[in-house]
Amino acid sequence: MLDRVIGVVLIVTAFAVLLREWTGDATASMVGSAGIVAFLALAAPRARPSRQAFVAAGLGLVAAAVIFRPDWQDIALRGLAQGSFIAAFFIALASLRNPASTSPAIARCGQYLATQPPGKRYLALTIGGHLFALILNYGAISLLGGLTESIANRETNAQIREIRNRRMLLAIQRGFVATLAWSPLAFAMAITTSIIPGSSWSGAAGFAILNAVLVTFVGWALDSLYKPKLSQPRPARAKPIGSWRDLKPLLALLLLLFSGVAALELLTGLRMIAVVMLLVPTLAVGWLFVQTRGPEGTARRWLTHLRNFTIAEVPSYHSELVLLVMAGFIGTVGSALLQPLMESQPAGLAALPGPLVLVALVWFIPLLGQIGMNPLLSVSLLAPLLPSAEALGVSPNAIIVALTAGWALTGASSPFTATTMLVGRLGHASALHVGLVWNRGFNLVAGLALSLSVLVAAML
């Protein structure tokens, strides 16, 4: 019963946030904020202690705001608005993950990519991991990683099996983190464009996509240049399962998704996140309807799937949502409390060259990731404290490019992110080893490439 209540509360919250984004309705905003308070009250007692610590930290910040700020109510409401937005955006993305994870066409596509011969496998998996991540988010690592692990386990030679599994998993992970630099379906772009005034996805997309290409190219080049030497002869190559035609459904879905996002953003003038929160669930519901067609009653099966999504799947994310919601809340409230202190400094960041500040962000966000700060938390905390784009002498979209570049680099380097944890579990290594040993060279070279790209973006 509690799961059902949590599911209904989150769905109502998501609808309220969607209405707020499209109409600006103040009542919808209050409903969304009340919904997120109700969700935290229901879910926090069931969450892990580490998640509960975030809730305690949030309550501590609210207490500090009450003591030190006369406008503490406005600050708390801004934090709740950010938390409700994060929950609604997460649910919108999860709605697409549901039909995609059960689609035979998507499974065939993943199998075709995972069974490519060694000469093509890295590039196939890193591009495939990128495309899958656009739909499945972290589920892309679980899906493709599970396929690659089962394929690697067929190898009887332990040395070859270990090397093959590591290279395939790194290809998937690096393909995933490349999406963080540009995808309108990633939290990185959604959060940053919601914080930086005057920014937009369409305005930042050019350099953001370039950053994704740089991350992909760096990973492929390093894998090609530093192939491990084998003490035994290489095994015979096996033919891939399936053909390139198996990629058509995935590519068609992505074309429909991104063309729809771009068209609606330009036509409506709304923020990209508002468009995503409407378009993605709409496509998901339509896709689910197609999947449930059958002689025994399409509408009934379709409604059953929607009901299960509401009362079973959505509540299953409660622990992850507590973390994400509180990270956004803590970042928003914490930055508001720090703002007067930053403004009182005689020489702040505005005294530094704007391009230098943006390049520093590329490295500072991953450094915070090494001490356990989720990039959602660090960006929510740091971004509002940055001087305005005008004060820095750069475009607002250049700030977006820098923040998402740092976010992407954190996804590959921090032992506290879901990407390194998932890859570590599938690769039988610790998340620390994955982030700082397996990806050591990649982090350095990709960081330098992203720094150069951000520098150019800041100067144009």
C-alpha cells in the first residue's frame, strides 16, 4: 500500500511540474512542492542511511536559513521547486525506459553491437552505449554490460576474458558519459539550463555535441593505441549476431525523439526541459500501446502496464529519487545561503578572465566528485554562485558547455557515480579502480580536449 501511495504522489507531482513548466501556474507549483515534501516524508524512512543523511543535511540547511535569512521561506520554496523538477524529469525519462527495456527490437540491436569482431567492437559499443543511453540512461550500462559480460565469459582463456570484458565495459561507459555533454535527456543539460539565465539547449548544442564527439574519439583512439599484449595467440573471430538492419528501430526512435524536441522548443519558445517532460512520456505511452497490441484486448493490457508503472516501477526508484531530489534541494538552498558571503568578497570570480573560469569548471567538478559530491549536487551548488555571463564576458551557453563537460568527466572519473559503480560491478573491480586506474589516461586526455573546446566556446 505504501508503494502505491508513493507512486501516485510522484505521478501527481510530475503532472503538476509539467503544468507549471508549460503554463507558469502558481497553484501547480505549490502542488509540486507539496508533492515532493509528501514523497520525502514517505520514502526517506525506507531509504538507505546514506540517503537519509542527505535529508538530514537538507533539514539542517533549512534551519540555518530560518536563523540567518529573513527570506527563508522563498529559499526553501526554490529548493522544493528544484527537487520537484528533478523528480518529474526522472519519471519522464523512466517512462521511456519501460517499453525500451522490454522491446525485442532493442534487445536485438544490443546483441548485434555486443557481438562485433574485435576490430570494430570498441567503436560499435561506444556508439551503441551512447545511443542506448539516450533512451535508457543508466539502464544502457546494465543492458549492454550484461550482454558483453555474457559474451566475454564464453572465452576459456582467463587473460583474454578479463581484457575483453574490461575494454567492452569501458567502451560502453565512455559512450554513456559522452551523452552527458550534450543530450537534452540527460540531467546534466536539464539542470544547467534551468540554473543559468539566458541559456538554452539549442544555443549550447553546437559545442556540446562537439564535446561528445571529442570524448568518443579520445576513448577510441586510446583503446586503439594501447591495446594490451597477449601472452597467447588471439582466438578466431566469430561473426556478429544479426545485421546492421537491427539498428533501424533504435535510430528511428532517436530521430523522432530529438527532431520532436528541437521542433517543439523552437515552436513554443519553452525551455527544453518542459518539452522533454511532455514529449518523452507521450512517445513512451504510444510505444507501449504498440507493444501491447494483441487479440486478447490491447486497451486492457495497455492500461495494466500503465498501472504497474505507477504503483510498482515508479516506487522502486524511491531510494535513488531521495538522493537526486535532496542533491538538488541542498545545492539550491546551500547556494542561496552562500550568496551573500560570495558577494561580500572584495575580489570574486568576476575579477578573473571568463574563459579561465570556465576551463577551471571542467576540472573542479570532477575534483569534487572524488570526495563524494554527486555532480548534480556540485553543479546545483556552484552554478548559482558564478558571476553572470555578462560579468564573465562570455555567452550563457558557453557556461552550459563548461558545466556539462565537467559533469561528463565526473561520470568517468568519480568512484561515487553510478557509472563507475555499475562498470566496477560488471568488471569485477572497485569503482575507485575503474575511475582512477582504468580511466586514468582517458580522464587526462579527455579533460585536456574538453578544456580546449570550452576555451574556444568562451572566446567566441
